[in-house]
Amino acid sequence: MRRRASIPGVRCARGHVHAQAGTHCPECDAPTRSARLAGDAILVLVTTVRINPSGAPFRLGVAVTRGGRARVLCLIEGNVRGLGRDRVQLEERDGVVVARGER
């Protein structure tokens, strides 16, 4: 059985969940603790970055994790459009969240 991917995040005592690390919740300012967020997500936005130091274009996107718990900025792999219908799996690689289309 294949284990589902997860990404790092934070959760406060009031239940707010965020993908960006921080010591206090941006919604209520309560202290946060580390949490793992499910890697199941829907890609809602995609853009292509063409001008950058490497000279090679790459795609960035915003994904919403299962249940709408957190929004995550991620690099895009594979053939996805980001029209709010693409299901993706999020995983962390070398400190960067990568979204790849579900097969």
C-alpha cells in the first residue's frame, strides 16, 4: 500500500491551519505548533515565470489542500491547467513544495 504524501505546516490552538511556518497564527495571533498537512489538493491557479536568473521558464501555482484547510504556493510538474479542477499531490522536495498531477 502506497503512503500518501504530506507537507509541513502549522496549526494553532484555535484550529487554524497554514502551510507557511511561523510562531504565531496570522489569523488570531495564537501560538502555533508543527503539523503535517495532507498532500491531496486542488490546483486553483497556475502561472509561468519566464524571466528569471536561470533563463529557463518554470510554472508556479496555488493549491488548496483537502477540505480547503490551507493554500500553498508550489512548483508545478506535469500537465495541469489550474482551472480549479486539477487534483494534485503535494510533496516537499529540498524545502520546496511541488505539485504533480494525480494519475
